[in-house]
Amino acid sequence: MRLLHTSDWHVGRTFHGADTLGALVGVLDAVALAVRQQRIDVVLVAGDVYDSAMPSGRHVEALTRALAEIRAAGAEIVLSSGNHDSAARLGANAGFAKAGGLHLSTQALDPDSWRIQLSDEHGPVHVYALPYLEPVLLRAALPDAGITGQTGAVRWAMDAVRASRAQHPGRAVVLAHCFAAAMGDDAADAPTAAAQASARELDDAPRDITAGGLDVVPVSAFAGVDYVALGHIHSRQVLAPAVRYSGAPLHYSFRERSPERGGWLVELDAEGLGSVSWVGLPVPRALTTIEGELAELLVDPRHDGTEGDWLRVRLTDRLRPIDAMRQLQRRWPHCAEVDWIGGETAPQVALRERLARRSEAEIVDGFLAHVRKGAGASEREAALVRDALGRVAAEEASR
């Protein structure tokens, strides 16, 4: 069986205010083409299908068209909800969709609904599509499970997966939408705050998923299956040979570290995981960062050929230039971000960039440390903050 691992389509997301729907539709058309050319049997989408819990009509239409094209190309589709999706809306008519080869997994409290049985010439393949697991909701529904964060939520889910495997022999693939990392001592249930911060800096990890007690999930939590298709990180990453992030089909931030876009082609043989290879997708508009003084950048021939890119500019002028964005957009129509760093020292620049990566919980902790002159949130206060942020995130996702 040949599966294409994708994630984080974020239908409806903008890039610095610019509409990306047309570009995304083109890339998803390329997914359908890859299904035909690569003889792909199943396309996996590991969460964050939409960018909003309440997608507009045209975004729903665009997704419906893309899924229909992929299905017409010959692949079944397994799709799980992410933290940006409304599970109730995304999962509506799941039973009807299943008859057409579209498998929707959105019920976090129903492990039996996660298992989707497929088959090939070697026998059954069980795809366990874990919906986004909100620890606050799981803790309220399962008070005896001892779930305190995302690590506990994933461990609870994977225990259910392994129990199901014992009843349903065969090869197994898991979809999960979370922040996972190889943490060194993978047996640890709760990676340190320093380890979490270090891991987050690897890529544009959306900060809202760190609310509500979510933490970094160690790779060892996913033991016992043949392949783990992860979503949430927007650039491809290999945490282990059988545990990977595919990244998003489009660039959605200048912090995304990998220039390529695509998905992992996962081939299962009779024994389990056979091979994994990369299937590239077109990049409609590349990301480019340039640095220098405004007047020089506007005429510098070294940047010829970048006029069609998404552009981030770091201006080093001693004085802040007036109307820099308008001037830059004469040469680069898609200039999206301008930072003036000429009046900042290198440590100030590093501090500003570090602050921009902080989660909501870290911002609250920093505020408390400031007003208390050094003492941040206590363990109990941090737990209250995580719960409050998690409840807000859960309420927004359920709208």
C-alpha cells in the first residue's frame, strides 16, 4: 500500500494579509496529479484542514473540490481534525462521506471511531486517525485517566490504539496532530521548559497549540505502530525513520525553515514499513529574506530574479526610512514584512525575535516575573493559566 502523508492544509489562511486560496488550490491539484503518477492508494491529512473553526463558503467549496479531485484520481482519503478545525463541523456527515472513500476522524473521546480499516494484497491496514486531543476536555471527561497535558493525552490515545491492535491484527499507521520531538531521554513524561523552548525554535510552531497544558510529546509515546504521520509543524521533519512531519503544502510564515513543500510517500509491504520517500509539490511563491540599507536594496542587482517572491526585508539604515514598504513594493510587489534593525544592537534583535516566539503561557509568566521583580508563576498558578488558556482554545474550536 502506498500512502501520501500530508498535513496542515489550513484552507482559508492568509499570508501577511494576502489571500492564498488560489495558490493552495493549485498545489492540491498537484496532489491529485501525484496520486495518478505515483499510484498512491491513500492520502493522509494529519489535522488543521481549515485555518478557522468557521470557514467561509468559498473555502468549504475549495476543499470539497480538492478532495473530489484526489478521490477521482484513485486514492482514498483519511482526514483528522486539528486544533484549528471545528471537530463538529468537519466531522458532519462522516458516515455518508465514508461510503465515498473519504474517512473523517473528529471524535476525540471515541477511540473506536479512530480506526479505519483498509486493505491491500497483503491483508488489512489499520489507519488510526487521532483527532486533535485537547487535554482540558479529556481531563474533564476522563477524570481517572490522569491526563495533565498533551503528553498524557497522546499516551492515553496510544494505549487505546495498542489495545485495538491486539484485537485487530495487521499493519498500523497513526495520524496525530501535536508538537512532538526526539527529546534525548524519551522515557521522560514531561520534557523540561528549556527543551520545549529549544524544540519550538526549530520551526514555525503555531503558538496556540501550547495553551491548555500542552507540552512536547516524546517520540517514544508512539511506539508499537508501523508509521506515524504527524501534523502541526509546517516544515518537514524526521524525528525517527517511522515518525515524521510532512509540513504544510504552502509557506505560511517566514519562520518556516524548509524551502520545499510536499509530502512523504510511505510504502507498506507485507511486514510493515517498507520505504519512505519525498514527493515534492510546487512552491507558488518562494520566501526570500534580504538585509541592507533601503537605497542600496532598491537597485542591488544581486537580488534580480526575486521580484516575484514573498519578501522579508531587514533594513540596516542608521535612521528609520520613511515609507519603506511602499518603496520596496515598487520593486517587490509581494514584499510582506519590513523590520528596521539599524537602531538595534545584535542582542536587542535576538531578544525581539525570541520574544516573538513565546507562547501565551510564557507571556503570562514573563509578565508575572516583571511585576514581581523576578518571581514568575508558581506551579499552581501555571496550571491555572494553562487550564484557562485551554478552555478558551476549546471554546473557540467548538464554535
